[in-house]
Amino acid sequence: MKNYLFIVFVIFLYSISFGQNIPFNPEKYYTTKDSVLLASFEGDIVYVLKEDFNDVVSKHPEFFVEFPTEPDNTYVKNSDEQFTSEVGQDDYYLYYAYFLSYTNEMYKIDDDFDHQRNKIMIIYTRLNRIFSLLNGGGSGYTHLYRRTFGEAEYAVYLYALTRKDFTVKYDITKQKDLFKQALQQIVTDRLENTFDIH
């Protein structure tokens, strides 16, 4: 019995010491370039200056964790005064996407994540644009557009983790058609209710 308790105690102490956080060293992620291309999609290009980039790196170790959480939770838990405004939240999502894309590259074996990323961005931005037009625009949709970079990159991350789980491939044409029909019905209903079209 004493040996059993001793083994449990040793395992407990080992697990505590193993769980100690390794100090974050931001300098290894600093850039020496004058600016960094943070995001680019369909002609929308966002650069940040070296000082701003390195400042974010030094204050936000959550961008460098092994298992990232989805962008909304990451933002809520870790945003600071630099990212409290609507535009600041947009920028946070851009940084989130930038750093997560490097994590995703580690999982890249034979997959083309650029293709997946581009497809997801097209879907997200087109849906955002449709609802923006239906609702008469507004700054909220502009903010959502910038945040889709983080959401899309997280979707790529989930794909990277689970792509080998999909051993049975099947045709999803019917699901796509149902989604398109539902979206078309939403648009039709909205237009009929807004503009009294019959």
C-alpha cells in the first residue's frame, strides 16, 4: 500500500512540474522587416509596421499556443486596450489569422491549405456581402468582413486536425443544393417583405 501511495505521489509531483508553463520568448517571433503583410484577399491588402507588429507579439502570447481556441473566445479572453474598439477587434482577428496560418503550415503534409483557405474566404465573404445588401449595408458588415480572416483560418485549422477522420467520402451535392435553396428563399422573403414584391 505504501508503494502504491508513493507511486501516486511521484506521478502527481511529475504532472505538476510537467504542467509548468515555459516562459514565452517574444523576441524569437519579432520581425526585422520594415512592415509585415498581415492579410491579403481579393485586392484587400493589410500591412502593419514592424514596431506595431513586434508590440503585438510581445503582448499576446495566445497567438503562439499549441492548440488555439476559436477566434471569438480568444479575443474575449485576451484582448487589451489596443484591441477594445470595433476596428481594434478587426485588427485582432487579422493578427489571429496571420499567426494561426503558420500553425496550420505545420500540419501541411499533402494538402493545399491555400486552396481550402481561399474557398472558405469566398464563401464567408459572399454570404457577408449578400446579407449586407439585404440589410442595406452598415459598418457592421465591414467589421465582419475583416473578422472572416480569423474565422476562415480557424476553419482551416479544424480541417487540418480532422482531415484524416473523413475516410468515407460521399457526394454532398444535395446538401449544397438545399443550402442554396434555403439562401435563395431567405433572399426572396427579405426582398418581398422589404420592397413588397409579388
